[in-house]
Amino acid sequence: MNGHELQKLGIPAGPVIPIAQRVAAAQREAQVDPATIAAALADVVARPDAFRADALYGELAAALTPIEPSWVEREAPAPWRQWGDDLHVHAVRQLEGAARLPVAVAAALMPDAHVGYGLPIGGVLATDNAVIPYAVGVDIACRMRLTVLDLPVEALEQDENRLTKALVAETAFGVGATFRRRRDHEVLDDDWGVSPVTKRLAEKGHAQLGSSGSGNHFVEYGEVTLKAPDLGLAAGRYVGLLSHSGSRGTGAAVAAHYSKLAREQHPELPHELRHLAWLDLDSPEGEEYWAAMNLMGRYAAANHACIHREIQRSLGVGALAVVENHHNFAWKEFHLGREVVVHRKGATPAGEGVLGVIPGSMATPGFVVRGKGNAASLGSASHGAGRAMSRTQAKQTLDPRQSSADVARNGVKLLSAGLDEMPAVYKDIHKVMAAQTDLVDVIARFDPRIVKMAPAGERPED
């Protein structure tokens, strides 16, 4: 019997058809007439539970009534700890939910935490041989890069126009941002065929290389203050170039594709945990996602490298030091005496001696930090100040003129940004830093002076 005939009997299209065809072929070999075979198959379709134990029809009956996997959580939640005592209750509940997953090993919540999809922003989750696309985040490998430029600190005032011209000319912001003169980087020589998504979007990735997207992404100059010798530099004041962005549209497409696959594989998850669906690393889908995620990590790093390279080229200056880090990613690390997959969704790697950058807002300082390797935080720290106000709330409550005045009063020249990125929408970075003194040591301070973000009205990508 062909597929069309079987579908007329009620057999659904897809993998059940070959099973029904095998049953029908066996009956034909036994000299059963077609009408009797059709009637029997229709009966199995109507009453599959009655045929589950049947030697001939059992496989077909099981395929017609698949047993839905049931939700089985850990006997006790995975151990976790939070930093900061003023975290939003829903962010805390999200981490509590993540700790219930059967693949969860340990977790932590950073002092800048706020609500996200699945895992909260500022959430850290270690899992057993499983990767959760939404625990990495939509903007895979969103990251920071700070370059200490070979310029006198006086250039921030004396050469403001030249600095601004280079910043405007060599950056591109917005959801579809590209460059007329495309950027080049060795990441384009990587194997973009590791996933059907990256293969399909390789051209888009090249077009967007070196751009910054929207949302909370920025490129800015500022004053770097080293109170003690470090980073290969003497104590003193320097000019810094700081950028924040990720893997752009290609990374978002990777996240969407594999998050959907993960949810399809785990229909048993309760509604509130559906965005925490995972892929086993040993599965074809898990291997694909892991390869694509790491490619997007290299691509995001290349975006920052291009931004800094082109601005430095425009200014004709070199670099005295560079510090950079991901804060939306997953790593294979050793914790609790075993290898685990550590997801940091809006969290900075802070293993012992590891350098990172924790920004504040466009009018408040950021900090270069060195990790202390705190085991309870899974070697992690905050990724910024954290939002205290939603984008909708910011647009409804903040006064544009007052907000701009507040930024200018802090000595910052703002080239472009939306109202939903004004300093008032963020937590107090000093309180956030005070809540994680056991996670990082501050080695330098960065005070923004010339800031560029996506203009108002752009759809956020962060």
C-alpha cells in the first residue's frame, strides 16, 4: 500500500507510514486480501491501545500513540547561591527553576541579575554533559573589549573632534547594520559549514562583520585609571576604547534554531521551564550547536577586533594593552571534582587570575577586574550594573531632556542612544561591585567620555 492509501485510512504522514507499510506487506505475504488488511489497519488507528501487545500490530499501535515523556526533576535542587540582596523575585525564581533540571549540577546568581528567558540575566548554571541554548543567550558570545590606546589622556578633550569623527566613521549600529566597505578577518576562513544555520548565513556574517547591533551595545572612549602598575602599564591615566556587542544576526539565528530543537526534544518540561530545554552534547544536535556556538564566539571576537583595528587605523595609534571577555557563552570546565558545562548568561568569567571588563552605564564607571576563582560562583562575576527598569518603563517614565542633561553633567558626550539606555535604567554599579568583592579584585576604572550606541527606535538585540 502506498502512503496516500494509508493516509486515507488515518495513518499520519511521517515516520508511521513505513511501519504501516511493513505490516501491510507482511499480511500480503500471508495471502491476506487487501480489503481485510485495510480494515485491520483502520481498526488499529481507531483503537491503538487495544493492539499494543499484538505481535503484528504492536509497533504500529505504539507509533500511533507515543508515550509522552514525563517531567522528572532532581530529587533536591542543585546547590546554588546568590550575590546581592535586592534581586528581583522573578529572577530568583528563574534560577530556582533551573536548579530543578535533571541535568543541573550547580548554579549561581550575580548581583546584577534581572529576568531573562529561561535562565535570568546574571545567571550561571553548570550542567552534566548538556548545553541549554537559552542559558547561553540569544546574543551568543556577547562580550567586552577594552583597548588602552597609545594616546595622552589629554586627547579626550583636546582631540575630541578627531576621536568623534573616527568613532562615527568606523562603527555601524542597528539590527541590519553593515558596512559599504566590508571588513576582513581570519574568522571568515573558518568552517562555517559546522551548522546548516551558519552555512546559510555565512554571507550575512561577512556583511555584518565589525558592526555593533543595537540594544545595550556600544562603542565609547573613556579615561582608564590604573592606581597601581598592572596590565603591563605603569600606574596612571590613559585613553581607553571600550566596546560591547556580540554575534549579530547570525548568532541570533543559531540561538533560535537550536532552542527550537531543544524544546521539541523536551516536551515534558513544565511551561515555566520550557526555555531551559537542553541538548545532550553527545547528540548530533548538541554537537552541531556546540560547534556553531564556538564559531559565533570567534565571530563575536572578530567583530570587536575589527572595530578596534579600524578606529586605531583611523587615528593612527597603537595599543598599549587589551582586555576582553565573553559574557553570554558556555564552557567545559572542572567544578565539584568533575567536568561540567558552565553557562554564563550575562556573567563574566572570573576564574583565578582571569581578567575581565564589567561596564556600568554611559555615565557611570566600568571596571577592569581580576577573578578570584570563587568556587561557589563557579568562577563567575556580574557582567555589568544590571537593569533596574524595563525598556517599556523607561520610555514611559523618563524625560528625554532631563536624561540628556544628566549624561552631559557627568562629562559625557553622547553621540546617539535610545531613552531605554539612559543611566537611570541601570542599578548602581558601585553597589553591584561592593556585593562581589569575594569574586573579583578591581585593577582599573574606566570612565566614559564619548559614547555611541544605536539611535532611538532601534529594536534591541541584547
